[in-house]
Amino acid sequence: MAQNLDLITPFTKVKLQTQTSDGERAIGIFWGAFNPVHIAHLTIADQVRQQLHLEKVLLMPESDGESGHIATMLALALTGKEGLLLDTCRCAKREKTMLDTVRELKKLNPERMIYFIIGGDMVSGLAQWDGIDELLELVQFVGVQRPGVRAGTSYPILWVDVPQMAISSTLIREQISKGLKPHFLVAPKVLTYILKEKLYVKNR
């Protein structure tokens, strides 16, 4: 069996500052499918927010179809979570690139540093992102490791250590399709919504 290779690039981990001054306040963005959002997503967003002293982290679902289920589940999961907010800007305009999104966010927050949170599985593919050179000028990418995936890059990634949980949206969808209830893997309100709407159930 092939073994996972440790490809962490040297000198990419940046020492975290102990505090952020008023003039250096920053926000984070966490982009993904979130179909559905689960506790690993929430843990990553909150840990990065706290460790980097961010004002807030915006969770940005890539799409929501015509159902609105993904945004609804995110809103339920984020209720009462300090500094974690839903941003549906990418759901409204699918033709918009991530560079477009970051440009718009930067215009709205000209004095704020933007930290772009990505999983370790996305790091090695950054070279293929449209407009990556400009993105690197607009944001600081923040990498978080995922279980079984360790990848590196020559790009300046700020690695933040967060608790690693082998949980995925795919796993949750598979469990529900088999009639299992993923207790503790998603927020209780999210699970209630999934069951009420019969999401991810075969032969609905």
C-alpha cells in the first residue's frame, strides 16, 4: 500500500503574533461546498479566528442551487457562534471567480488584512488557481492540515495548527443515505433540519 508522503515545504510556517492592534485588524474567509456544514468546518473557522485574532471569519458556500438548503444549514450552525458569519455572495453569481470575490471584499474592507483559509488538500493546487499571483497580493493564505493529507508549496502559506478530525460532508451524506443519524458530527439544529427536509436520503 502506498504511504502518504510528507511534503511540507520548509519555511512556510509563520510565527503567530500574540495580539492584533487596532490598526492591524483582520478578517478571514473560509470557502467551500459545506454540503452539509459539520463540526470540523466550525472548529477550523473558530480556531483560526482565535489564533490569528481575527475580527470575524466569513463562511462562503460556493453554491446553493435553487433549494437554499446549504445557506440555511450554515445559518443554523453559526447561530450564536462568536465571530463566525455566513456570506452568500458566491451563491448569487456563479460566474464570479474567487479573485472577483476577493477584490470586492477588499474594496469593502480596504484597511483590513484578509486571511484565506484553505485545507491542506488544496495547498498543492494553488498554482492552478485563476489569478493566483494577484490573490497572493490581496490575501494571506492560511493552511490547515487534514488527516492523511500533508502537502506543501513554495507559496507563502501561514500554517495554523487545529484539531484534526476525519470528518467530511461526503461521510455524513453517506451515513444519512444508509439510514444512520450522524449525531455529534453536525450541529443539532443542522441535523434536525436535514431530517425534516429529508436531505441526502435515497429515493426521496
